[in-house]
Amino acid sequence: MARASYLRVYLPETRVPEPLVHVSDGATASGRVMRTGEFGLSEESPRDDAFVLDHAGRRYVCPRFPRLRMLEGLMAFRNAYQGPTASMLVPQATADRAARELERIQHRIPGARSHILTSPFFVPLRWFSLFDPHERMLVDEADTLTIRYRTPLRDALRRVRRSIGVLEEAGFDEAIVEQVVDLQQWLEPFPRDAVVELDYGGVASLFTRAELAIDESAADIAASLDALENGDYEEAGEHYGFAASRWAHAQSLAYAN
């Protein structure tokens, strides 16, 4: 598995639906779910456990559902292509098996859905629009520096709706706006008292400690949106450029792979 960043939704422990309670029973507070596979590559544990977060005096749970996420990712990858290309990348028989297994999982655990979005090698800049710059946390774990953001889901939704409005008003291409709309639609079904977390994860290792210390990507995106809203396209482009250039090398690795 490639180095990846993660966007997670944590449910209040008391709000975890009954069919998912058994998932939270096996939860891990460490967040260390990666292991070394047969060929020395990192891979995620296939167990249906969860991340646990103690935040603002409450306990939150993020079910991992690794198998469900893998199947959803496979289907989304295939659906991103049209005609013969789709069948060349993911044969129809494989897609049919994946669809049947997804149905079995959702029948066994009603309401099961992905609580985690994964991005190999970089953080999509639209993710930063969910957070206030002051929610940035520099975290030093096992001598490794990383960055996380956390915010109430209701605030994340308010910010992403505003971002969509600003982009539409500024006349951005529909394909760009749709990516932000997709993010909103992913968040909408979760309870409003959930918590959203952006975790740089393994992507942090692509930067030096000094680079992480001065990484203010959320502030750059917020400033760009503010400038767009005020009609200052030059300033908006400047702030967006700061964030885009910071992530250019990491993003190039995704395309190279």
C-alpha cells in the first residue's frame, strides 16, 4: 500500500448503530493498523475493528470496514472509465463478484458505509476546505511529525457548502465544483455531532519536519476562498498557488504510480 492521507468520520460512541456495536468492541486507540505483507509492502489489517478518539470530553468511534472500502474503491475505479477500458482494468466477472459481496456486507450490517476516505501520496486540497486553520495540530508520534485537523461535522458541512457557493459564483468549471459536491454528499448522511478528522498519515513522511512545521495548507485554502468571495481573483490565485506548489511533488508521485 502506498503512503496515504485519510479523511475520517468519528461517530459519538453512544450513536454507533446497533449492528455496528460489535465493531467498536474491537476498537484500537493506537491507530496503528498497518502491517508488513508477504512481499515487504505495507498493507492494512483486514479486521473489522475501529479507531477510537477521545475528543472534547467524549469518546468517538470510526469503524474501519477495510473489506467494504476495498470493494467500494474497486467499483469506483471501474466506474471512472467507460466502455472497453473499464472491462480491461476490472473484468466484468470481477466487478460482479465485488457487487455481490458488497450486497452481502450491507445485508449483514445494515447501514454499513465507508467512514474513511483515502488519498495515496497527497492530501486533496478540497479536504482542507472543511477545517478552520486554527484546528491544525502538529503531532509528534514515535519521533515522527505529522499533521491532523479535527472539527465537528456540522462545521465541516457549513464550510463545504460555503465553498461550493463561492466556486459556483466565481464561475469555476463544473468538474471542479462536482468534486467538492461529492465531498459534501459523502458527509451529509452522518450525524451532525460526529467529528471529522484529516490525518496526513504516511504522506507526512514525504516532507521534512521543517516543511511540516510551516505547512499552513488550510489557511491558504481559506484565504483563497475569502478572496474569491470578495472578487479578488489575483489574491485568490496567489493563496491557492501556495498550497498547490507545496503539494506538487507529492501529487506527482500519485500520477507516476
